[in-house]
Amino acid sequence: MRFTYEALPSRIVFGAGRRNELSAEVQRLGGTRVFLISDGQAKAIADELASGLGALVTGRWDEVVQHVPVELADRARAAVTVAGADLVVTVGGGSSTGLAKAIALTTGLPIIAIPTTYAGSEQTTIYGLTGGRHKQTGRDLVVLPKAVIYDPELTLGLPPSVTGPSACNALAHSVEALWVKEANPVTTALSLEGVRAIAASLPRVMAAPDDLEARSQLLYGAYLSGVALATTSAGLHHKITHVLGGTFNLVHADAHSVVLPHAVAFNAPVLPAEMARLAEALGSPGADPAASLWDLATASNVPTSLATLGFERDQLAEAASRAAAEITDNPRPVDEAALLGLLERAFDGLRPSTEPGGSS
Amino acid sequence: MRFTYEALPSRIVFGAGRRNELSAEVQRLGGTRVFLISDGQAKAIADELASGLGALVTGRWDEVVQHVPVELADRARAAVTVAGADLVVTVGGGSSTGLAKAIALTTGLPIIAIPTTYAGSEQTTIYGLTGGRHKQTGRDLVVLPKAVIYDPELTLGLPPSVTGPSACNALAHSVEALWVKEANPVTTALSLEGVRAIAASLPRVMAAPDDLEARSQLLYGAYLSGVALATTSAGLHHKITHVLGGTFNLVHADAHSVVLPHAVAFNAPVLPAEMARLAEALGSPGADPAASLWDLATASNVPTSLATLGFERDQLAEAASRAAAEITDNPRPVDEAALLGLLERAFDGLRPSTEPGGSS
């Protein structure tokens, strides 16, 4: 047993209705002038929160764009300065959190995050801005929210079309945390807890989006998936889905449920201990976890084949080639041919069957 | 699902021989003048570490006393000032760590801890000093070590007479974390991981103290038990053992293996879900975890009855009375009569048998 592990500080306030404790959390951090960021979907809840904060709110911002364009961040930062804010509250999905992080990066202001999706970025020190002359992405403790309020009531309205991809991205982070190079016994234990929570709740949430108990489980799992990403890194699965999204204009998030079973099937032969624990966390001890993940996707009514996502079979070779260049670290050696095989299986969307020593 | 959880920052460097990375860890924290604390048992290893640090060492301290007397802390603090140290390294058991914390409390200096026992205090913000006019105990983030090096090779020489009680204290912290008021799904997952590691390794370590793989598992479990204590609190079990130690001059640490099975048997009827998971972590799914803990103690050759520890039966009533006054929070209501029953069973040291709805 040999590992190095950095656990991040975090304060989690989890539970239905706990958004009402926002003022107390602001005061706990010594905040007196709040800059409140929200995205379009979170407008109504931001109004409610602003009303609760009352005179504590010194500025609001509701222009949020994916991938945090630098010029948007600069305008938001200027507004923060004009407002004289000493704390940022962000309510919304990953892009809202991303904008708050961009502000914290240059101002050092503390963030309280209130996520309304399963993005998980509120648990990480990862920031990213796009469109400037230099790529701005990295990890910095200053962007990590000082407190996160998880209120599952805020996710009740999330449509299945957003819930599915967002939750499957979270699930994939927890699964990949089992095999990336930073994996250690602690990250593994927490990631399996995340898998357990998501697998148990996702089909229920997709069938009944207003099931508060299932929504709580799913949000809890997404939180742990954020922790997994924060303490490990992206691996095989996310490198592949990144290529699919970036190169082929595929909606990145939709590919997670398709690729994950086949990424697991590919790595399974070299990770017997991890796969046994993954199978247990998926609720089917002793079964093939790749097949269980495919079953979970089917039960959750999320995509299982690249073909249905508008991908063309003749694009697979280029995707395999690009992904091969990105994947430098994987417990099972990866080359273009292996990735092409994996992508072909993902294209066809067949239920994986792992053979001992085989690829899928 | 409703909980509030504060995770502490930590950096863990775990593995055989990794004490050799101490210089790198010192430099990572920007340390240039190290004050090195060690206890009597860790003298030889402290010499080795000092030699490795070379000119980085600006002062050493090897006077360490249990419970950190204030006058000792004051002398050590003065020595730190004279030495102009900017970082404290502590190698040894809980008392060495405690002295380093006392120094950090007034100086703000960062600590690197290298534990040689299973005390777990290197993971907590808890400090305590004794003997001054005022009781000085509390929690402060400044005393939390900035990095902890767990090198299981340093525990190979720990005699069974120290290993057993120290490990059983750690085990008790992980078990109690399942039922104290701060318990939440995350602390539960991590505590069960700690239980799993200790239960799997303790009998092996007690039978073969130089089994490095078993020592690694045990140290890993003790680390998680420290995390459990750091993020939750002491409950029924530790209140009882505290009374036994404080009032009756019983060696506090020896009582853990005796009391824990009966504390679990007492709480089991009201915690069916937790007990099922505890049973699994103890390696006997479906079995009575109280009995499994008693079996673990027996297999580990640690005490299972208060009688063998020099306790007298006519002291039980007073112990029950004192413990009842200390226990304000327990998932199952506690009164003097209930505690007397629990203590009588611990005195006799019989294997507990939980009856549904019964006490043991």
C-alpha cells in the first residue's frame, strides 16, 4: 500500500430546503456584500435567494455562458469591483460555478455554491476560461467554494434531457476515479459510494423527476463524483468523450452513457479487484459491471449508442486516432486499434460482455 | 437525507520507506528551519530523520509527556523561539503530536507529523493541555498537521501490548462515528473503510508484529479512524472508557477492546442499517457485529473483560453513575441502570448476543 492523497477542505450543507440557510452561511464566512450569480434556468430561485438575503445583496449577474469566455469573465469581474462585493454566491449549473471561479481567481473572493445540476465542479479547484490569447485552465485552491449548499428541491425541475447526461457525466467521474493514476484506497471508497448513490437513484429520477428522495440520492452521488474528480483526474472515458464532443460537434454530455460501459469493459480485464467492488456498488455483486452500466443506462432511458447521437461510422477512425494521442495513462495499454474497437462497440451500442483477458 | 459536513484539508504520504521523503515535504511547505520533536520510543528514528534533514534541523526536543503538561509546552515553545524554527516535525505517538499541536497553537507554525502508533490525533484539529489554571482543550485548524507521513516500517517495532490498545482505540473511533450526532453518509463510508482495514489486519499484526503488509493495513485503518474522530465526536463508548480510565486508574487504552462489543450490542437494536454495514465491514455479513467485535478481540489476543484489567465488581455502580452524567447524546436512550447492565456484561466479558429489541 503506497499512495499520496490530498483531501480538500469543504463544508457541505445538504438537505431539502436548506437553501434557506444561505444568509447564515454568508454570515459564517463574514460576508457583508454578496454578488449573486445565476444562470437562466436558476432565475426564479435566484430571485428567491436574493429576497432572503435582502440588503446583503450588493450586485446580481445573470449572464452565463458555457466554458466561461474571458470577455464575459472580465465584465463580471468589473461588476464585482463596482459593487464592492466581498463574497460571491453562485446558483446554477457548471457554467455559473465556472464564472464564480473566474472571479475568485483574480479577486480572491470566497464563493458559496448552490448547484442545480450534477456538474460537480463546485467540489474542485479546477478553473477554465476560453477565448483569450492564452489558454487559461488549471487548479487553484482559491477558486474552491468555501461552502456548498446542496438543496435537492432545486433539482426537481431539471428535465430528464439534462438530468441524464449530467448524472452520467458524474457517474463516469466516479467510475474513472477507480483507475486513474491518482486513485488510492480513500478516493476509491468515496467514488464507490458515489457510484452506489447514482446507480440506485438515476432510473428512479428519470422515471419520476419529482421524487425528492431519489433526487437527494442522485445529488449526493454527484457531490461525491465532484470530490472524485477534485482528488483524481480524467482518464480513458473522459478523453474519449472529450474527443467526440470537441471534434465532431457531438453534444459532449450525451456521450457519457454510451461510452462508459465500453470503457469499463476495456479496462476490466486488468482491474479484477476494482471491478468486483464496482459490481457491488452497482447493485449486482458478481456480475459484469460493464454490462450493469449498460443495463443502468437502458433502465434510465439515456443513450447507449453513438449511432443514435448522430455520429457516422466513418468518423470512428479519426476519433480513435485523436483519442489515442490524448490518452497517455491507462491501466491497460491503449492504441488506435484498441480505441477503434471500443468506439465501434459504442457505435453499435451492444451490451458489453467482458471475457477474462479479452477486451469486451 | 440531511447533513452538514466539514471535511478537513489533508496531505497524506503513505507507504513503506516514505519517511525518506521528509525533506521534500519540508521544502514543499517552504520550511527552512525544522524543530524536530520525538518521544522516547522514536529516538532512533528521529536520529535517522535528523540525519536526513541535515542542516534543515535547527532544534530537537525529546521530552514528551502524556496529556501535554502546560509547563512542558511552555518550555518547548521557548525552545522553538530560540531556535527560530519555521516548521515543526513530530515523530512518535499521540503525545508527541500533542506537543507539536501545543506549539502550533501559540506560534502558528506548520506541522509535519510522522505517527508511530495508531493514535490518529495527527488527523484532528483537537488539542489539549493539562495542569494550567484553566482547562485548555478545543479544536483549532492551526494545529492540524499540513502533511502526514505514514510509514508502516516505523510501526514494526511496536510491541503487541501497545499495538492492541492503540489499534482498538482507533477501531472504536471508527465504530462510534457510525452513531454519533455528526454522523453522515460520507463519514459513515470512510469509517466503515477504517473498520474494514483494522478488522482485516489486527489479528495478523498481533500474531506477527513484523508483517509489513498487515502493518500497512492497520496504519491505514488508524488514519481513517483519526479522520472519523476529526469529523465527528466521541460517543457512548469513549465516554464510558474515559470514566473507567479517569476515575478508576484503569489504563484507559486497555478498556477499548473490552467495552466496544458491549457498546455496539447496546446501540444495535436502534441502528439496524448501520449494523448491517458494520457486520459487512467486519468481514461477517449478516452476523451480529457486537459478537464479531468480541471475536476480533479474542482473535487479536486483547482483553475482553474488565475483571482481567483489575477492575472490581463493586466499582461498577459508581462508574455507571459517572458515565450516565457524561452521556448526553446517544441514539438509544441511556440511563444509569442501562449502563450498569452494559458494564456488568463488560466485566464478565461474555460474548454479546444481540436480540432484536433487546439490549445485548
